[in-house]
Amino acid sequence: MKLASGVYLLAILCAGCASVRPENLISADKIRNDIAFLSDDRFQGRSCRSDEARQVAAYLADRFKAAGLVPVAGGDGYFHAVQDAKMAPNVVGMRRGRGGDYVIVSAHYDHLPPKKQGDDRIYNGADDNASGVAAVLAIADALHRGRVKCDASIVFIAFTGEEAGLRGSRFMAGQPPFPLARVRGMFNMDMISRGEDDLIFVDGGKDADALRNILRKENARGKIGLRIHFDEHPDWLMRSDQGPFIYRRVPAVLFSVEDHPDYHQVTDEVTRILPQLAQRVTKLVLLAAVDLANTAPASTQPSRPAAKGDAAGG
């Protein structure tokens, strides 16, 4: 009788765990802690050709594995090398879906090398872009803990070399490990934790109307409460890692905040971020990614080959 009661209680607890809404598993404190870790002085700014960037890549791979993500073909486990052999790799993991389509959730993990002199030499890059990476980790973890299943596979990418000219995303878009024509959409986060605690800017390509509509719907349905300013900064579209994918007709949007006084300064530290804003954006991206992964697109845009010498090409 005692054993049976214990088994019954365990079944109730497991059922309760499975029914938790994944967005409710996303914690502002946990996001802040991940930002603090990634932007710590020990990583010397995570410059893409540094040993510290490789340490961060290894840490991200461990976190991807802990979140139940599987490696994507074409890499060395979770590591996907880029053309520059001296550069730390892209880190890629996938939550496998039932079908043959994909949704991308991404952020770049690199920042800037230390200054040559000064009392504070380290560009910690808390907002730019430890905040986006912390969101990627939080979404992967929440989907795993919430046991979320989707039709399309959700691919999580931590890009290298964004600060060096989108080197990681350019290479991956030029030599993708999965067909870009099967990508339903891409949600890229680059600086999501500064400004006002309820304001985020979302800029997308001309093929991204379905993503905009999903974001509006999930912001209301999920009671996220963000003020979303759409397409006010079209000049940002080719300045972050969604650019090479937009060039190839992948529907993609960028989540970002406006430049602030600490942008690309040594003062971009965790003490200045807004964890509640990062949490809200992370919840919205999770809901939108799952919605898109379970919503078959009306049509699929064919991928576009890169023009020779194009800055957004691979």
C-alpha cells in the first residue's frame, strides 16, 4: 500500500511537470545569472579568435546537451567550424520535430578583444550579446523541461564572429547543414536587455510577415505585455546574423534595443541590464518559435544563391 501510494504520488507529480507552460519556466534571475557568467572578466570579452571564446563555445555545447538538444549533421558534435580556422566555432543544437521543416532561434556569443590600456580593459558585452545567448539557453531549457513537441525541428545557434563581420552566420548561410528552403523562419536576438523594461524593436525582411503576425498574436495571447516597434530600423537588417539568411530569402526577424551609451564600451556590464525585459523577450520568442514550428507555412520561398563577393554571402 505504501509503495502504491508512492507510485501514485510520483505519477501525479510527473503529470504536473509535463503540464507546466514552458514560458513560465523562464526566470529573470536565471537569465541574469547566465548573462553575468558569460560577461565575466574571465572570458576577456569573448573575442572570436580567443581561447576564451572557445571556452564559452564548450560551455554552450554542454548547456545544449543538458537541454536535450541533439547535434546537427555536418559538424563536430555541436561545433560547426567556419572558414577561418583560428576562429571559435558556431555552436548548433536541435530539438527534433516530427516533420522536415525547421525554425531557427539564434544569437551571437562573441564580443570584442580587450583594450590595450586603461584601468578597465575588458569589453564584457553583457547586453551585446550575452543577453541574446542567455535567451537562447533559456528557451532550449524551457522546451526541454516542459517536454514540448513540435512539427518542425527548432535549431538553436550560437554564432561566432558577428563582431568580425558576421563571419559565423555568413559561412553557415552559405554552406547550411540543412536546406534553407525548409526553414519556416528565424528569430535572432542581438541586445535585448537595455532601454525601457517593456520596449523591444523587431525588424524583419520582406518575407517575414507571418513572423510579425505570430509575434503580435503571442504577445497578446501570452500576456507578455511588450511594446513592439516593428521595422523602425531597416538599416539593422544586414548588421546582425539574420542578414545572410534574409539575403537567401529565409523569413527572419531581429530582436534588439536601440544603441545605448554602453554599446561597444567597457561599461556594458551585467549591473546595467534589465533582466525583466530580457525575460519578456525570451518568453515571446519561445511562444513564437513554438507557434511557427506548429504552423505549416502557406508557401515556401526558395533559397537564393549568394552573389559572388556579396557582403552577406558565405
